[in-house]
Amino acid sequence: MSALGTRVVVASLRPLGGVAGAAVDAAVTVERYATARVLDSPELERILVSAVESPRVQAAVKRALVSDGVRDIVTAVFESGLFDLIAERLLASEALWHLVDEIAASPAVTAAITQQGLGFADQVGEEVRTRSRSADDWLERAAWRLVHRRTPTPRRGTEGLRPGPP
Amino acid sequence: MELTTAAPTARTRDPSGVAYTGLLTRGIAFAIDAALINLVALVVTAGATLIVSLFHLPSNIRAVIAAVGVAAYVVWVIGYFVGFWSATGQTPGNRVMQFRVLTSNGERLRPRRALLRCGALVIAALPLFAGFLLTLFDRQRRGLQDRLARTVVVEAPGLSLAEASRRRRRTSARRAIGSEHAGADHPA
């Protein structure tokens, strides 16, 4: 008799279960849709920007950063040896050295090193050129003094030559 | 031909503003050229010697090869100067020291005149380099070789190595972008 009652109850509640499941699915869909809308909306960005730019928030962050509590936390993190462990693991990692090799061989890095080398060569070249021209002048003055002649004055001997832009 | 002027001294700059290059600067440029010429000759000679050493050649053949080598060296030296003077007016050494060899009319040297200047260079060097010393007493800083070949050596400031390299990279990047665009416009 009781089994029969149970069957009746289960049969009568089955449609209700389907309705409840459909209601939950609909609620999840609505929640996802609402979340996506909120995240995509410019309002969220505006709220975040105004929160970050708010003088009160900034003052609070500053106060928190200079507080003893934050200092204690930072000190505790460093004393915990966590960073030593991270550094140790990083140095032992093959991927890190692969990354270093990749960066060292990258065109940007090689171009920067080349540029530095060329800049140095330019500096040396410029210095040599300046000094050699000074030495030229000195040598000529000495030669003219030696033969007791006046320093030559420039004359117009090359009509075809005229200055122009490089 | 348009010429550029470098910061010259008052004595060596003619009224048209052209500055002439002095003896020491030209000497340094010549030393750079000589180093380049001999470096190339040394590498080629070393290679040729290694190849010849693999074969057991009679001594008279070796003498012939040596003579050919000397002749090739002379041709290489003459070709180096004549080629650069007539092509750009500047050997690599001239470029480093930033000057240029031109005719007295300001034009680029033709190969025949470049060859004449090359020969005159030897003549100027023969009497204990006295031909070069004329540079010290000439208003246009001309040596015997310049007088014989009717040439002048003028300042020609150029781009620095770093700037030239930067421009080359920019140009090649622009070309790469251009070819990418062309490829996108005309897909195969």
C-alpha cells in the first residue's frame, strides 16, 4: 500500500522536477548574460577609473603602503625564503636559459649591440679625423716657417668646385 | 657636381668654400687602404699557397706561379685605386677619413685619369716621398700626383657609421613592409 503511495507521489512530482531544472538553467543563462553585459559595459570601466583616480582611494592605498603592517608582511615574505626558492628554481630551469638565448640572439638585441659598436667606432673616427686635420695645419705652418715664406692665402683655382648640401 | 664642405681652416678653404685635405690625413687614409689591400692579398696568397702545396710541382713551375702572383698583386693594387677613384672618388680609407679625389673641375675621375694618378703616385714616392711634400706648400694642397693628373683632394663629410647602419635598417624594413603589402595586394 505504502509502495503504491510512493509511486503516486513520485509520478505527481516528476513534472515539477523538470520545471525546476528548466528554471535553474534559465537562471544560469541570465546570470552569464548579465555578467557579460556588465563586463562589456563602459560603466564598469568608468567605475574602475573613478575608483582608482579617487583621492580617497589613493590616500588609502598610500596609507596602507606606509603602514607597519604592510612592511611586516613584505619582510615576512622576503624572510620566508620564497624568493630564494623562486630564484633557485628559475636558475635551474632550462626554459629560462632558452629564453635568455633567444633574447640574446634576437635581432633587436644584436642591432643594439652593433649600434653601440658603430657609435664607438664613429667616436674614434671623429677623434682621429679632428686630430689629423689639426696636425695637417700644424705641419703646414711648420713647413712654411721652415722655408721662410708667408702662409699661403687661398686662391680661386677650382671654378668648377662649389659648396653644396651633402 | 655639388661638393660639401667640412670645417676647414681658413688657409685651405678657397673662396668657393671648398676645403682641401692635408698630407697627414691623406697619409692615414693611405695606411688604411694599404692595410686592406695587404689583408686581402695575404688571405688570397695563403689560400693559393695551401692549394699549390698539395701538388708536387717542379721548382720552375713554382717560380712561374710566384711571378703570376706578383703580377696579380700589382694588378690588384692598381685596380683597387683606379676602381674606387673612378667609381665613387673615394677608397675605403678616404671614406673613413672623409675626403674625395676629384678632377680640378670638380668632376669624378675617369678610369684613364685615375690610372694616370696611380702612376703619378709611384713617381711622387720615388724621390724619398718628396712628391708628397709638395702638398705642404700648395694652396690647394696638391702633391706631385695631383699636379700630374690635374686632380684635387677635397673634404667630403659623410654619414657616421651608426647613422648609416640605422638608415640601412630603416630602408630594408620599409622594403620588407612594401613587399608584404604587395604580396597582400596580389595574392598568388
